[in-house]
Amino acid sequence: MKRLSGKTALRLLRYVSRHRALLAVVFVCISISAVAGVAGSSFIETLIDDHITPLLAAGSSDFSGLARAVFYMALIYAAGIAATLFYNRAMVTITQGVLKKIRDDMFAHMQTLPVRYFDTNAFGDVMSRYTNDTDTLRQMISQSIPQAFTSVITILAVTCAMLIINLPLTGVVMACVFLMLFAVRQVGGRSARHFMAQQKFLGEVNGFIEEMINGQKVVKVFCHEEQTKAAFDAKNDALARQSASANRFASILMPIMANIGNLQYVLIAVIGGAMATAGIGGVTLGAIGAFLSLARSFAQPIGQISMQINAVIMALAGAERIFQLLDEEGESDEGAVTLTAAGERESGLKSRARPAEGWSWRRERGDGSAEYTEVLGRVEFQNVTFGYVEGKTVLQGITLYAKPGQKIAFVGATGAGKTTIANLISRFYEITDGTILFDGVNIAEIRKSALRRALGIVLQDTHLFTDTVRENIRYGRLDATDEEVTAAARLAGAHDFILRLPEGYDTVIDGDGGSLSQGQRQLLSIARAAVLNPPVMILDEATSSIDTRTEAIVQKGMDSLMDGRTVFVIAHRLSTVQNAKAIMVMEQGRVIERGDHESLLAEKGKYYQLYTGSFAESD
Amino acid sequence: MEVIIPFLMADLIDIGIDGGQVAYIWKMGGILAACALMALICGVLSGSFSAFASSGFARNLRREMYYNIQTFSFAALDKFTTASLITRLTSDVTNVQMAFQMILRMAVRSPLMLILAFVMAFRVHAGLSLIFMGAIPLLALGVYLILGHVHPIFMRVFATYDRLNKTVQENVRGIRVVKSFVREEHEKDKFNRISQRIFADFTQAEKRMAFTMPLMQICMYACMLLIAWIGARLIVQGEMSTGQLMSMFTYAMQILFSLMMLSMVFVMVVISRASAERIAEVLRAESDLANGPDPVFSVPDGSIDFRGVDFSYAGPAGTLCLTNIEVSIASGETVGILGGTGSGKTSLVQLIPRLYDATAGTIEVGGIDVRAYDLKTLRDEVAVVLQKNELFAGTVSENLRWGSENATEEEIALACRRAQADGFIRAMPSGYDTLLEQGGANLSGGQKQRLCIARALLKKPKILILDDSTSAVDTRTDASLRCALREELPEMTKLIIAQRVASVRDADKIIVLDGGRVQAVGTHAELLQTCRIYQEVYHSQQKGGDFDEAFER
């Protein structure tokens, strides 16, 4: 495991220093509060020397001077208390501000990451960075930073005072400081390793829980509770071991430091005493007394710092993982071609002759002017080759052509590469070889956001968000009116069942909960794509869980939904495929047959086999 | 030990240095050094033990929670969301762990120091130390008020944490949807609103907590000023010495210091109290689907009887998803279930392995009420392939072994052949040892479904329920799968929920559901004659056509 680097600390401090102004005020307040504390200790001397002793000597009972002193002291204390209150509250704002900023930054950056990142990282581990890792920063910022500041000031002041009183004895103190630093290095370094491991294992446990609880119903159906408990125990124990080691090193640091401090005290007393008796270096007993109290006030801040080291190391371990996510390379998006509305944007599902009307691709020329290409929805694949993993191609030399408004269907055995085609058009993955053209523009040159805005995608995995039905449909186009949402729901055939829900369109659905059947979820995701009203639609098994009777009802809407758009359909059902302009039969990443329904049947090839269900074994 | 050291030090200065007694310095120095060494050893040991104890405590909490979650019914799982359970298992446990460790380290030491300082102060001057006695209850009251005030805010903060976690989870899982609709900005806004709420609530809570420290200072400084004022008078009246006053101040400082330590503990305790309550909620939630008093441990056969079953997800008060279901299925039969989207097909079959309990009526498997069975026995004999199925990170065969821990390779291969999965598995780079990404991201929808069926077959159940489990499987494969089930596993009762008539037409019995009621039961031929809905479904697929319809045309 790699060691904690100073870079992480610096980067973290940069976040904190965003609140520079407030931080400066905090430091001032801390100083005031410290001064009040010091004034408190010297007040005792003043009290005795200036008031009590004279009073005793005079034998009088005039307490007015004393009352004044007490009053002034009360004022100083009040100022100190006010300062303490203020800086504590300010630190809260700073701390929470930093945490918020870090979370927001992480989330914003996460949105730019390529789909591949999410394929390869445990979901729960990513989530852990927002909660567990960010939480580690809380104590550090809110307590360690002000504490460190106070301590540094105190230590500096005390060191100066010690140097003035006695040089050799200061040497003793310095030796002890050196010893302390050595201990911090040794113990702290070790605990850092374990803290990093702890955060890593915490992420793993988080990942495991996320996966298992999400699949808890499967666990139950298979009576697999005992096995997951065992697997959980293993991860949980590993976490507990790391956590124990990390905290052990961190918590033994405090007694070590405190007692080195005690030893130093004894050493000074003994050496100082010996020096005084032997008369070396002009040490007086009074000086030793003063020095000893200084040594005590020297040890205290060091003890406090050592208590914070725990928090600091843990925070750095958490920060390391946060920055790891932030440093993850985002999706490359060098595309210069954007999407613009040439005419005024007329929304409404049926108000336009063509879904794509009024949109064009805009390409900047060098001289500041721009070249416009009308968005028609023409999609071409030229010799496209692709593999998710290097060396293992999933698609091999795919060439196809979809004219604007055409419906292209993909059929073929599962795993033939149909979904992959959908993934490539939307540039979730980068193709290995070949080109894909959209209205003649290479999609590699189109800004991803523009490309995806031009595509309406209904995925095999219906994913809805925890929100109302209405908002889930509106997700397709955020400025859609309620009427447009309803219209889209009608088109998708979802309107009727939505009205039957307890609160109609305002029913809150749970992102992955069981409140809707799978078919109903599919209808909602179709409505979501419909409200976007894109020139090109990709339907990947979009109606697989919808029963055919409902589908027959939906069909009319679907037909008008597809009308005028370029549509890519991946389906098994003939009803969805039959009227396609071109049907691509895929097998093992290649298009092996193409043509319309009739011509493919006449060919009596694979399509014919699939269609008639005759089992002439071929694979 | 650490409590004594400061007092010894005070002695050393007072008597040794101020008195100039070198011998005394040596003696006390030796004692002090020994004390420090002892304290060092004890401190290191106690540090180690407290770390060990607190992380062990956290581990036990997590384990107990996780174990309890395993007993949750589906209904309870729907109630707690995944995201919330995750926060409770990690963040909340961490909070409690920190507080626990802090308490171990401080809770003994600080009060001890406090009491000792008190005793010392009392010995110096009983009357004067009564000032402390007045201050402490005041302090306690203040702290109590602050904490009571802050606690509800912290409860709210952690509820918002759940939402934060949920938003992240939905985004991570649904990143394709976010990206395909170019909703990154929208999601950022959504997230920022939640993080802003956490910021606001946390700031509010902690700002109130920030009053504890000044409160302590007020009390202590007031005490010190009072001591100074009264002490001075006492000295002048000759009832007290200057040295005694000095000691009084030292003890006052000592008390202040321990109170500060205690206040830190309080902060942790308050935060962790909210967390502890959330943990307790999970620990306390009892499965409402517990075994009966005298559970049955074997399922005689695969017959299923529904007797007057009503069901609602929301309990007796909710709207019924299923009404008065009356169905008998003999062992070994193949039964098709057909019905519109949302007609209650999934709800119906989930009652058989007791994933939910019926609201009214009884369900019998093998002639015995399902509630009389041991849950594990029942679920081992009733295999459900869920509509929304999950595969887990691990190899293909690890996933398959969920069905049967000790299955031989031949058994696994056989199950896969029957589920039509053997072919594509062998075509994968490492065959059965190929690593699956989480959720089976590197498989197509149809491949996932077939793996899930194979996994269920490995259980060798008496009843197999396929809940629309072949929707993404192409028609030809679907047909071979059904053929394999029919030919090779005739003993097993098979319930097939499907959209395609072809998937169920050769079943012994087809149940047509509509609006949560059984509309008709019969064979394909019978239903074509009598059932209007069935006719409609059939004709919609005839007219629109489907690969399957062509099958026997």
C-alpha cells in the first residue's frame, strides 16, 4: 500500500483555504481566546502580588481596587468566550462548506466519467467516497486545524521564553521534542497505512452491502442468507482488523507523547537541580521553577496535537480516495460540432412536420463563422469494429445505412451484439475501428451532449428515479409542460395505468422498488423518450415485458411515435420488427443477412429459421 | 496514574524547587519517572485495547445488522431502501464506533480527574469549593438543553444522508440513462440541493453545539473570578493562605480541562445517538415472516392450491392486487399464467415461496399451508426466477452455485444445457470461470436470464416459477428451453408467466388474470373457445405476428 503523500494534504488545504477570509477571522479569534486564557493565568499573580499582598500589608478592607481588577478580568474573559463561540461557529461553516464543495465536485466529476468506469467499479465503493470518506474530513477540519494553530502559537511563545531563561535546559526540551517527532513518524506512518486500508475495506464493505441488498430478493429466493453472511463476515472482519490496527497506533500515540513530556519534566527537574547545586551555567532555583512551568505549558499543546493526529491521518486516508475519484479521467469529448435550433423552437409533440425540423449541426469554422448541416437523422456505419475488452471483438466490420425516417431492426440470438450497436451510436464506448456518421458528420466530431440530445434511447434496463411519475417522464425534456407529459404518456400507452395509480401522475415511485411492474416501468421509459421528441430513436428491447395485448393498444401510439423518425429497434417480437424498412440479422458480431421481411423470408436463411422456429441447428 | 502525575508535579515545584531541597527533587523525580513509565505502558495498553474493543464493537454491530437484514421480509426490504441500509451499516456504525472509542478513553479518565480535583479543592477549602457545586448543575442543565435541541436536527441530517446516498446510487446505476438524456446538469442540481441541505442542517446543528464550549468557559471563568473575589476576602480575613488560593486555581484549571474533554465526548455522543437510534431501528425490525411454532421440514409434492386468496402490498387496508384467487395445480403440471401489464401475475407467484404473506385466504404447497413450513425448506423446493434478477460479481460458476453449493461440474453443465446457457458460456473466454461484472454488465439481457434459470434449476426444486424470465431470450432458444424442461424434468411443477401465447400454449393449464382476478382457467383450446381476453391476446399476436406464432402455423 502506498504511503500518504504530502500532496493530498496540500490539496485538501487548498479546499480549506477557499474560506481564507473567514479563516483569518477564526485565527484572530483563536488568538483572542488564547490571550484570555493566558491573561487568566497571569491574573493569579497580579491578584496576589498587586492586591492581596498590599491588602494584607495594609490590613485594610478596601476592596474597590480588587473589584476593579476582577471586573476587568471578567471583561477579558467575556471577550475570550465570545471569540471562542465565534470561531467555533465559523469553523462549522468552513468545515461543512468544504465538505459540500468536495461532494459537489465529486458528483460533477462523476457525471463526466465514461460508462466503462461504472462497469468496473463497485457501485457501493463509489458511494462510499461520498459518505464514509468525506466524513473523515469533518473532525480534521473543524478541530485539528484550529487546535494546530493554537498549539503552534503556544509552542512558539513558550520556546522563546525558554530560550531566554536557559539555553542548556532548552536543549533537553529539544531532545525530547525530537524524540516525540520520531515517535510520531514511526507510529503515525504505520497508522496511516492501516487507515488507508481501513477506508479501502470500508469501501469494499459498502460495495458488498450495496450489491447484496440490491439483490436481496434473489438471496432470499435461493435461501442464500447463510452464505452471504459468511462472505460478509470475511469482509467485515478484515475491516475490523484494519480499523483496530489503525486506531491502536493512533491511540497509543497520545500516552507516548504525554509521558515523554512527563519524562522531560523529570529530566529538567533533576538536571536543573544538579546544575543549580553545582553552580553550573548560572542556574538558579527560581529559574528552574519558571522553566518547569514553561515545560508544562509546552507539553500540553503537544499532547493536544497528538490527539488530533488520529483525525488528521484518517482524513488524509479519506481524502486520498476522494482525490482518486476526482483524478479519474473523464470522458473525452473533443467534439466541436454542436446542435442548434435554427428556427424558433416549437415544442409540442405533433406541432412539427418532422421531429428533427428546426435543428442543425453547427460546426465552427476557423474564421468565426459556422457551417450548418440540417439534422435529418441519417445514420451510417462504415466498417465498424468494436470490442469491450481489448483483443476480443464483439462487432466485426459492421456497415449499414439508415435513411432519415427509416426503421431499422436488429434481430439475432442473444449475445450477437445488438445492444452493442446501440451503445456505439450513443458513444457510450469508443469504437475500435471504422466510422459512424450522423447526417454525414463523424460522430467522433460531435459533442457528446449534442449527439445524445439528438437520440432518444430506451434501454433494456429500465432505470427510473425516485420521484413522481410526472417528473420521471419529464426527465426526457425538462421544459416539457404537463400537457406534453400527458401526451407522451398517451403515446407510450402508459396513461391508463398511471391514472389508476393512487395519486395518478403525482404518485412517487421508488427508483428500484416494487411499486410498478416491469412492463409498467418499460411504458414509462418509452414515454420518457417520447417527450424528448428526438430525430433518432433507439429502442433496445423496449417492449419485452409488455404483454402483447397491451402492446397492441400501445402499437398505434408507437407507430405515430416512430413516424418520421429514424428508429433502431432491437426486438424479438415480429410485431415490432416486421414492418421495418430493413432488418439486420446478426450473429456473433456480424450482420449475416439484411433486407425487409419478405425478401428475408424468401432467402430462407437464418431469418427464416428464426421466424419459422425450425430448428436446423447451426451453432 | 495520569491523574496523579499533575499533582505530583505541583508538589515537586512547590516543595522541591521553591523549597530548594535537592534531595527531595531526586526522590520525587524518581517517583515521577516511574509513574511516567507506568503511565506509558498502561496508556499504550489501554489505547490498544480501546481500539480493539471499539473496532470489534463496530464489527459486531455491522454483523448483527447484516444478519438481521437477512431475515427481513420483502415488505421490510421495500420499506427501508437499499441506500438507507447502506448508510446505517457504514456511516452510522462509524459514528458510534468513534464515540465508543472516545468514551472508553475519556469517560473514565475525565470524571476521575474531575472528582479528584474536586476532592483536592474540597480539602483545601470546603467553603470555597462549594462554588463548583453551584456551577456544575447549571452546566449540566445547559448542556442538556443544547443536546436536546440538537438531537432532532441530527436525526434529520442522517435522513438527508440517506437521500444523498440514494441519489448517488441511482446515478451510478443509471448512468446510461443520465448520459443518454444528457441530464448531467439536472442531476448535479439535484445533488447540490441535497448536499446544500446537509450543509444547512449540519451547520445549524453544529453551530448550536458550539455553545457547549463557551458555556463551560462561562461557568469556569465565573468560578475563578468568584474564587478570586471571595478568596481575597478570606485571605485578608486570615482564613486562608495565598498558597491555598494558588492551589485552588490549579484545581479549577484541572476541572476546566476535564470538562472540556467531557464536552468533546458529549459532541460525539450526540452525533452518535442519532446514529445509534438508526442502527437500533434495523436491529429491532423483526421479520414478519417468521417460522411457525412447529415448522414442517419437507415438502411432500409440487401441488399448489390457492384458497380464497386476497393480497395487498400495503396490508389489509391497502388496495387489493389479488382478489379471491381460487386455483388448484397438481404436482408435475405445467401452468401458464397470462395477463395484462399490472394484472397481478408477479404478485400471485410471489406468494407461493412466501416472499409475501397473503392478506386473506391460504396457499397450500403439497397440501400443507405455506405458513406451516420452515421458510428455508419451502424456498428450497420452490425456485423462482424473478423478473428483475440479479447476478453478482464473481465467476459464472460461482453465480450458478448459488443454486446448489456442492453441485458437481456435470450437474452445473447439465442445468446450463437445460437452460440453453451452456453454449454461450463455453464460448466465453474462460468458460465457466469467466468473471462477471457487477449486475452481469458483460452479458446481454437474454444471457443473464438464462443464467438465472440455470441457477434456479440447480436447486432441483419441486416447483419452478419463471416470472417472465425469457422475455429477452430469442424465440427459438425459448422454445428449446421449454422443450428441455418438459422432456427432462417431468416431475417438476412449472409455472410460466409469459407474454407470448406460444410460451404457454402447450401448458396443461393456462390461468388468465385480469385486474387481480382469475378470469379463466383452461387449456389453450378451451380458452380459445371460451375466454374473450385469451382470444384477444391470441389474435393480437396472430395479427401482429410473432416469431412464435409462425412456429406451428
